[in-house]
Amino acid sequence: MTAKISRINPDQLHETPGYHHITVVETGRTAYLAGQCPLDQGGSLVGPGSLEVQVDQVVVNALAALAAVNAQPQHVVRSVIYVRSDDREDLGLAWHRLTASALGPAFTSASTLLGVAQLGFAGQLVEVDLTVALPD
């Protein structure tokens, strides 16, 4: 049985820039992807100093992780985006680049965007954490 996914924006809550306040999964299995980082297949940081290049690598990595569990971006039911910055323009840039990418449908579900002081790898500017309702 394929998981039924419902995305809801109650009238009592503010409008969003594309995500939904609530995502409900009725049935099925779930996958929790580790935070996807801007590292190439060899483990080297891609795009030092460039948020755009790093976001693009995170997209590539997230799509590969989804494919490994036979899932697609529309199967994502929760995302958390971490951007190493306290500048709202940087957070907006990351959000817009992610939502305009091939991974974009992932960010129509419940989503959180955070500016943080530090991430795990030296020079890392972005990381994306995804929860997926797996299709059959």
C-alpha cells in the first residue's frame, strides 16, 4: 500500500512561502536521511565560500539518497534546512535555490529553515535533513 500524504495549511495560521504547516502520513514506511552536506563522492567540500554551489551539491546528494530508497522529492514529509549565517538574505537565497531545484517538491511539506553558527565540516554553509514517506 502506498503511503497517503496530506499537506495542510489551516486558515487560522499564517500563509507560507510554499511549505505546509502540517504534513500527515496515513500509512507506510518512513526513511530518515542523514543531513545532506555539500560534499562530493570522495568526501571533499564543494564550493568553499559559495552558498549557491553548496546548495547545488546538497541537491545532488539528496536526490541520490532518495533514489537509494526508491523515493522522489514529493515523498519528503519533513525538511530542516540549516544555513551557516545570521543574514536573512542568505537564508532566503538557500530557500529559493532549493525550492527552484529538482529537489523543490520536497519543500512543500512541513519545513524549517534555520540560521546556525556552525556546521560539521570546515567551510560548510548548508545542510538539509529530510524525512521520507517511502512509496511501495
